[in-house]
Amino acid sequence: MAENDTGKAGGYLPRDRAWQPAALTPAYKTTVKRSPQAALLSFPTTLSEETGPVFGHGHLSEGDTDLIHNFAKDGESAIGPRIIVHGRVVDENARGVAGALVEIWQANAGGRYRHKKESYLAPLDPNFGGCGRTLTDAQGNYAFHTIMPGAYPWPNGPNDWRPAHIHFSVFGQAFAQRLITQLYFEGDPLIARCPIVGAITDPDAVSSLIAPLDMGRAIPMDSLAYKFDIVLRGRYQTFFENRPEGS
Amino acid sequence: MTQELKRVRETPSQTAGPYVHIGCTPGFTGIDVYEADLGNVMKTGPVKGEEITVTGTIFDGTGTALTDALVEIWQADADGLHNSPQETRGIADPNFTGWGRCASDMTTGAFTFETIKPGRVPYPDGRLQAPHISVWIVARGINIGLQTRIYFEDEASANSEDPILSRIEHRNRIPTLLAGREKDGVYRFDIHLQGPNETIFFDI
């Protein structure tokens, strides 16, 4: 039995807004005109937020987890240090979230994205698209095979560089759990200098986005590995039914 | 010292950035890795209820349209049931997924969903909510996904007894949550991130 499995599931636990980044973080300049200024309207979750679509394996194919090859020409592969990125999706009650949709995207080894609006001078890799997706297994586990993304400059401050990162979009069992975040890599000196990372003020929260090197999941003579666990919102655990019969 | 609760904290959010399309709608940005972009079709066959189009644009605090946003919606079917394993009240219309994902147009910023008018879903205390669509918005410059809801201007009676709408203190902001009927079957729902018409965003 999972931790804290003490009863019937209630609504979703509210987000900890002090732990999460604020909408307005002026050092990340784009937030200045894109951040709501009125207070958010707080309400308990309803069935509209406690439900969510189901993603079947029919939507996805096996190769979607292999970014080294999913865009490459036959017999070729993406350039860059080969890595496994793996982890477990759990909720705040530490229960694995099965069937979660995990979608990732990233720059190539030179720090260049394959996107119409991207113009960094680093070259595109003809064998790298930069996207992958998968569903977590019954315990919440997932894994991707990819290459180490490069750092790149971006127009914010006069000389701002993004640390190497992989974007993660995670869809659990409920719309209330919807989350997008970024994975950073252990030891990167650019993490502490990044205004986007700096939108998070709690150092423990920042640490929770930094994936450690995981030699136990490396493949000798093939790939290094990094572990990145993800926590989605959990539900109140109530002993008693708190909804009227039939609703 | 006390015993430990053994709960873990939600992973902090980070912005989706300008290239969210690569991961979530790769076909939209010309990366043909997958068969189809997820969430681009909500109706997989003949559906129950009134078929509608919901379209809009997201504006920043200067009134400029966001051309790099991603919008997701989630809603009940015409009977108020969700096509979800978490739905316990009945079986939803199998030809309606309830979930849509749309990248805003890279030039105009417009987003569009071909969907249906949702039925009414109960609030936790059993009262019926007015028909609504749940919305989640991410983009460059948005640190954590914004939650809001689309209600319908032409559902005045249901709106007047909705448990959430009726508890909004600033009544003059309620129109920011109402989609207006542009013509038959087409509703407009513009979203303002800031300014005098700032949309009501939820912490739900």
C-alpha cells in the first residue's frame, strides 16, 4: 500500500503558491506584461478539475521515447552526449501516477531548437527533432533516451544564458494536476545565474528541479543517466464521504 | 520533534517558453515525428449536444496578442459527464474526448476549438454549476500555467445560480469569464493577462 493511503480521496490539495514561482518576476522580463495583477480566485476543486482525459498507447508509438533516433534518417543518429533521462511521477501523497502523459522538448547539443522562430547561430542537427513523449507505467516510471542539450543565449539581460535543460509537460489523472516544468543538470554553473530559475525563491524548490547523475542507470560504453522525479498535486485523504449521495 | 507526514511537495513550475510547440504540438511547427498532435480533435464521431466553435486571442498588458501561447481546455459532454476514468456518475459520450489543445496562431494569436456546449456539472455540495469549460494557458513569460473558465453569456439563468460566479466579489469582472455568441454556434472568448479587462484567473 502506498504512503498515506488512509481513506477515500477528496478534492485536490491547493497549490503552495509560496513554493511555486510568482507570476511577476521582473528579472525575467517577459513576465512584466504577461502576469495577472489581480489576486487569483481560490476555490476548492470540483469534478471539472478532478477529472482528466485518458491517453492510450494507441496515441503513442514505442519510438517516441528515443530522441536520438525519432527524427534521424535511417542508420543515422543525433549528435551529442548520449543520456538516459528517467524518473517517477508521483503525487503529493507519494503514490505513483500511472498512465501520466510525459512530453519533453529540448535544444540540440549546440543549444539550437528546431523551431520557426528560433535564430541562434548554432547549427541545426539534421538528425534531431527535439521532442519525445511517453506514458508512465503502473508504478509511475518513465524513461527517455536523448542527447545532452546545449546551453544557449537568450534576449533578456544583455548576456543571459539558459542552463542546459529539458522541458517537461506532465498530464496526470486530473486537469488540476496539469504541470509544465524544466529539468536542469547537476553541476551546471548557469543554473544559479538564470532569471527563469530565479523565479523560484525557495532553494529547496530549485534543487527539486536539478537532476543528479545516476550511474546506476547508465549503460556502460553507451549512455550516462540522469534521474528526474516529478510530483503532481495530490488529493485530500478523507475517512468520510464529504459529497452528498449521488453527486 | 514530531512524526513525519511523509508528503512530498509539488514539482515547481517553470515557463513553457517560446518553443512549447516542439513538445506539445510538433506537427504545428513542422516537426513530423508523431502521427498527429494530441488534442487537435475533440469530436471523434457524431456527438450529442450543440456543436460550437470557441475562438479567441490572448492579450498582454500592452494589448499585444500572444502568438506563442498554448491553450488547453477540458470539459464535460452535453449531459455534464466527463470522458474520464475518474468519472463515476455515468458513461460520457464516447465520441467526445472533452480535451482540446491549441497553439495560438503564430501571426494573429488566435486559438480555436471545435467542441460542444457542455452540460452542467455538480459542485462538491451538490448544487449544479453553470455550463463551463476549464482552461489552462502556458506561454513564454508565464511562470506557472494560468487557470480560468469559459462560461457562456447566453446561459444567464444558470450563471446566476452558479456557486462560483455568485461568490465573485467584483461583479464588474464577471464578464471576463463569459463567452459571447458571435454568430450561430460561434463563441468568442478573449483573454486579457493584465489591464482594465484582466480576465479572472483561478487558484483551483
